[in-house]
Amino acid sequence: MIEATFGYQISSSSSSNISSSLMSILTVTTSSAAKALSNQNHFSVLKWSVRIIGGLLIVIGGIGNTLSALTLSRKKLRAQVTSIYLIALALSDLGNVFFSVLNFYLVRLDPEQNMRLYSNIACKLHIFFTYYFINLSPTLLVAVSVQRYLAIAKHHYSKRHCTVKNAYIVIGIICLLSIFIQLHWGIFYEFILQPVKQSSTLLNHTISYKRVCNISEEHSNYLWFRSNMIGYIQWFFFTLCPFVTMLILNSLILKVIASARRIQQRINQKNQRKKAKQRNMTIMLLSVSCVFILLTAPASTFMAFGHLFRNLHGRNSQSLWTMLSLIYYANTAANFLLYFLTADVFRQELRVMILSLPGCSKLFPEYCQNDRTNATPAVGNGGGGPGLIPPTIVAKTQMTTFPLIDATSSYNNEKLSRTKKSDC
């Protein structure tokens, strides 16, 4: 009787322990499932954000940089030295769109569509041009900031040395130096088949491989340099140095402009127009420099110091890197919008260029007519000068052609008749 009671008590207590343990396991499983579900929703939102934003960046960056290069290449703008640097910057951003943003977008759609995985040559060329254009853009921005400072603060020096010809020479030197600096990417990276998993049976042994564009184990010294040093070097020379240089130069430019406003009343109207045009170009350049620093600094800093994270290759770190990359690549599409919003001359030239395209006169006849009217100065402006209508104008109607005599020609005829009377 005692044994039976004792046995019953044990079984009852053990069953209660089992049920409590089952409840705890069920609770843990439910919480982990909820956490996994929230993570899955988070990553699906991020994936669709990348697809939508990445597609917009490709379209806006491709079309915008093409229009920027074509507009700045027009006769009225390419005479300015700053426009030459901005054309090179637009072409560099266009290369960024094709090599960086497009591949970033394709890999997020399907990892097998990586442009580097087609062949060994594709791997070497793509990795080289990716970092070439990424690092060329800040170098060109520093060069145009230096030129703009010299044009505003050191006018006599810039008039003698900051010419269009010298701008082409400086851009050529920057491009050649960038090739040599970034050449190591194309030398040491190669197309590799990396083993993933192995499976063996009694009859055969199977090894699965995946294609990667990476550094082979033969170059162990460069692999160490790439993993531990190159991030700091890239961040110092292509993020920190451009940031400090552009910050100092832009501050000096603003200081010169502020001091020039105090003596603006002494300047005649012609010089005031020239100063206004320079100020317009300076505002555009300042906006481009500030936006570049704000958009590119977070991703560049993460690239340099990301190895300090505990779980660099975890999903959270990769999600953070994806978001920072989108912010970085937004810079490739931002310059065209900044040019359009801050520069009146750019807007006018862009409008003229678009309306001069074949077929635009039929689609937008009122805009084309307005442009022609604005391009034709009024009669009686006081004579000579480029683009002025001569005193005698021939007006054509449907039936007849007759001369219109303006005030200047009638005054000349009256003066001539008086001279003849006095001679008589």
C-alpha cells in the first residue's frame, strides 16, 4: 500500500515536470518562430527596397549623367573651365552606374547574374573598373574645388594657368594615375572555382563548386594586405582627404564671396553680372561637394572599419552594408538633380538642347516659339553687337514682301535730306 502510494506520487510529479518542460519548450519555439518570421519580413522588405531603389538609381543615374555630360559639352558652357571637370565627373559617375550600381542590383536579384562570374577576364576587368570609377570621382571633385578656389580667390593666377587646355591635361594626368593606383585589383583578383560541399557513396565521390571572383591562396601576402590594410588606405586617401580638402576650400570660397559682397556697390553692372554667374557656379559646386561627402562617407567608413564587427558576415551586418551601399550609390544620380536645381544656365542649356532635338518642335510648338522669341532681341537696341537685327528688316506676308523702316533708319533719312537742302 505504501509502495503504491509512493509510486503514484512519483509518477504524478514526473508528469507535471514533463508538462512544464514541454510548455517551456513550446514557449521558446514560439518566440523563436516569431523572431524568425519578423526577420524574414524585414529581409523581404529590404529585398524589395533594393529592387525598387536600385532600379530608380540605374535609370536616373544613367539618363541624368548622360544629359549632364551633353549639356555641359554645349558651346556656351564648355568654354568654362569648371564645366570641363564636371563633364569628367559625369562620365565617371556614368561608369559607376554601369559597373557598380548595375552589378549591385543584379546580384540582389540573383547571385548567379554577377557580372564578374562570366569569365576570368570579366572578373579582372569588372573589379578594376569598379574601384577605378569609385575612387576617380572624389579625386575629380577635389580638382574642381581647387580650380574653383583659384578662380575666385586668386583671379590673376587662374586667368593665366586655369585654362581649358590645362584642365584637359590635369584630367588626363588624374585618369592615368588612377589607372596605376587601382591596377592591383585586376592583377590579383581572378575567377576561381571554390569547393562548397563533398558527398561520397560506395561508388562515387561528388564535389560541388561555386564560382567566385576572389584572390587565390597563392597570393597570401596580398590577401593579408587586402584584408587588413587596404580598407584604411582607401578610406584615408579617397574619403578623409577629399572631405578635409573640400571642407577647407569651400570654407575659403564662402569667405571670399562674403567679403566680395561688401564691396559690391563699387562694381559696375557688367561685373555684377559676371560675379552673379560665378556665384551661381560656386553654389552648384558647393552643393555637389556637400552631398557627395554626406552620401559616400558612411559606406566608405563601414568598408574600412567593418572588420571590427563581431559578426561581419551575419545577416544584420549584411543588411546594414546593403542600406549604406544604396545611400552611397544615390550620389551617382544626385549630381544631375543638383545641377538642375542650383544652376540657371544649366537649366536653360538643357531646355534648348532638348527642344532642338528632331520632332520636339512638333510636340512642343509653344515652347519652341517662346525660345525663338527670347533669342531674337527687340528692334531699336541702339545698333551693333552680335545677334542684333539690322536697321532695315524685310517682313514677309502671304501676299507681299515689303521693308519695315525702324526709328533709326528714318532718323538717318531725315538727317540726309537736311544736309542736301543746306548744300543747295
